[in-house]
Amino acid sequence: MVTKGDVMKALEKVMDPELGRNIVDLNMVRRAEVEGDRVTVEVALTVPECPLSAQIENDTREAVRRVPGVKEANIIMGAMTDEEREAAYAKVREGYQKQGKGAHPAVEVEPLKLGMSDVFAGVKILAIGSGKGGVGKSTVSANLAVALAAEGVKVGLLDADIYGFSIPRILGLLDVQPTVLDENTLLPIQAYGVKLISMGNFLQEDTPVIWRGPLLIKMIEQFLNDVDWGELDYFLIDLPPGTGDVPLTIMQKFPESRLLLVTTPQETSVHVASRTAHMAQKTNIRITGIIENMAYFVCPHCGERTEIFGHGGTERMASELGVPILGRIPIEVSLREGGDIGRPVLATAPQSTSAQVFREMAQKIINEKI
Ligand SMILES: Nc1ncnc2c1ncn2[C@@H]1O[C@H](COP(=O)(O)OP(=O)(O)O)[C@@H](O)[C@H]1O
Ligand SMILES: [Mg+2]
């Protein structure tokens, strides 16, 4: 007979590689249920978009499978609440202090050491966020930056999505290295009038990125301190998805920034985007607009319009938050292709609906001083 005790004992061997403690110790095991020879375990990660998720999931499954008598191991991955995460971090911190060690690199977020007022004085900062990945946040960030530049304003773009950096590909800047002027000066790379800095220009696309939180913040600090952005009117930031520490910290670093939320009309996307919105409100970041992506698809053959991801969720969120929907971008092959080949839709298909929507949004942002 398999008991819950056996399972918990086995789970004590599963480590969070970064925090250096086992998942039982960190209270990451939400649930462990035994039904005969079937075991269900739910693990809550400290950060939802944790790059170590697959490893922890595999280790958990292996550990449960090795318990004598277990035939089936069902592992469910979830994420901790803010309070749970703080409690887990507090434990790590305490353990570190007991051993007389300093700050744990994955737990302590250091404030940005930055004379931000000098570098970004008068620059309008637009952070582009989403509740989850895959909704087109990077596609929107890159194309909006190109559209703004096409209107004649000076645009910088920071690809802060270290886990899923994709802007260099979208702008055709893969394998382009920023020029290093001297030890402390890096020049951003440029395409379509947009100045860009991205982790993607320092790493290969398939490099496993296991940095989290604070290391990323350090990297971003360096991007902001050491990059000579020159004169800018707008500074766009492609945030990592979700409500993890990283997007939160970045937003806090730019108290003057405005948040643009990207969502699809689908309920789950709207739901998670609302969570990001509430996080922003907690830190007093103003949300200036919602961009609905993948709003609909028009069949190129018969012209019929299909709302692939449904309808209505975005409106509800807009009215709940009291912010406008800046634009609705359809699902278009030319937009996706542009991203794949590194030539934005504004250049390849300027008459397409998505190109038009990007132009209109850029004009709104400039004219309404968003
Ligand atoms: N409106 C759209 N029409 C067609 N493809 C899109 C659209 N928006 C995004 N995509 C495609 O969906 C994928 C995910 O988009 P991406 O911008 O990388 O999302 P995120 O940054 O939110 O993870 C990409 O392959 C992109 O080309
Ligand atoms: Mg992205």
C-alpha cells in the first residue's frame, strides 16, 4: 500500500535547483493524493514562467514513480501566490543567514543603481505587458516601435523578455552585435528607425536561459546604464509575460512608465492580463490602453470574418479598468511572416489591416500624448 507519507518522503529528494532547497521544505507541494497505485502531486513554482519548470516537473515525476507500488504519477504544475512566494523566499533567506552567507542571488532584488532621471528625462516610457506568453506581445512591441518611428518620432526599444526574447528576429537583427565603444558604452543596434537592445544579441536563440529575477535586473540595469541611447522621444519595453518578480521590478524601476496590455479576446488571456493590470495598479503604474491581438481572421478566399478567439472579453476588461482599447489587430499571415523573416508588416504589406492598425495606434499615442 502506497501512503502519502511515502510520497512526501520521496518528494523531499526533489530540489529547486536555483533555490537549493527541496520542494517540500519550500512548501511547493500543494497537494499529494494517493488512490491505490495512482498518485497525484501538485507543485507550485515560485515564478510561473520559471525556466526550470520542466526540470522540476520531471524530477517530481521520477521521484514519485520510484516509490514502490506506484504505477501512475500525475504531476500538475502551478504557481505560488505572492504570499506563498514571500514565505518560501523568507525561508531561503533565513537558511542563508544561519550559514553566515550573504544575499541569495535568486531571492534578493536589488534596487537599480541608476541616474534614470538623466538618461530618460522627458522620454515617454511605454511598457508592453501581457498575462501570458504567445499572445503577440513581442510582435506588437516591435511593430508599434516601427510604426512610431515611421511617424517621425525617435524610438528606443528594450527587449526585456529574457526568457523569450524574440525582437531581434522580428526586426531582422539576429546575429547583429551592438557596437562596443568602450568599457562602459554600448551602442544600440538599429532597424526601421528603431534603436534596439536585446539579450538576443548577446546569446544564441537556443541558449538555455536560467537566469532569473535579480540577475536579469542586473542585466537590464547595465543595458540602461551603459547603452548610449542618444536622444529619444519614446522608450518601449517588451516586458516578460505574467506577474512574476521580473515584470513587476521593471515596472517599479520606471515609475513614470505607462503600461500597454496585450491580450487576445480569449477568456484565459483576458483573465491573466487582468492580473497583470492589477499588479500595475498596486505599484501605481498607469495603464494607458489595451491592445487586442488576434482579434479576428478574414478568410483571404471568401472574405468571411471569423473570431477565432471569441469576442467580448477585452471590452469587459477595458470597462473594468476604465482604459481604452487602443486597437484591434487581426490574425494575418503577413504579420506572422514579417516576424519570421525579419521584415515588419509595415514594410512588406503596408496596405494590410494590421499595418493600418499599427499606424493608427502610433498616431493615437503621439496625438493623445499617451
Ligand atoms: N495578429 C497576428 N497574426 C498572425 N500571427 C501572429 C499575430 N500576433 C502574433 N502572431 C504570431 O504568434 C506567435 C507569438 O507571437 P509573439 O509576439 O512571439 O508572442 P509573445 O511575445 O506574447 O510571446 C509568433 O509566431 C507571431 O508571429
Ligand atoms: Mg515575446
